[in-house]
Amino acid sequence: MPLTDRLLTRTTLWAESHEGAGDDHPFEVDVGEIALFHGTVCKHHVPANPSEWTRASLDFRVGIEGYFDPSWSMKGTKQDHGRRTVRL
């Protein structure tokens, strides 16, 4: 969910359409909108911001117990994010 206008920062999230496709495309999501994609298996990135504006966004990642393996890591990634458990 972008918190800044992609037209100001001239950058946005890019992702492949499905696992291993290698067909990266930009998400044309405006402030207050959200994009949904399978970020666990689809490679994604944000190109460098060429503007004087700071790009800010919120990411939400959900793992459902029974379907989530905390020891899994995607091959080819350079850095994995930490994982925490939240019980409601």
C-alpha cells in the first residue's frame, strides 16, 4: 500500500505474474489502494527512486498456521525478512 504518489517518486513495486515467469511488471497502485500478489513465490522489487521525493509504503504479509513453514527460504534471494508470530 503506497503512502506516496508513484507519479512523484517515479517508482513503484514490480513483480512477476507467477512463480518463475520472469515477466516483471509495475503495480499501478495509487495512495490508499492496495495490491495483492503471491510475494512468497513471485520475485519482486522496487527500482531505485530517481526523484527528490521519499517513497513510503506499508507491506502486509500473512502466513496461516498449518500452511506456513518458518524455516523456508526462497532460493536466489539475498536477504529474508524476520518472522514473528501474532496470536489473536
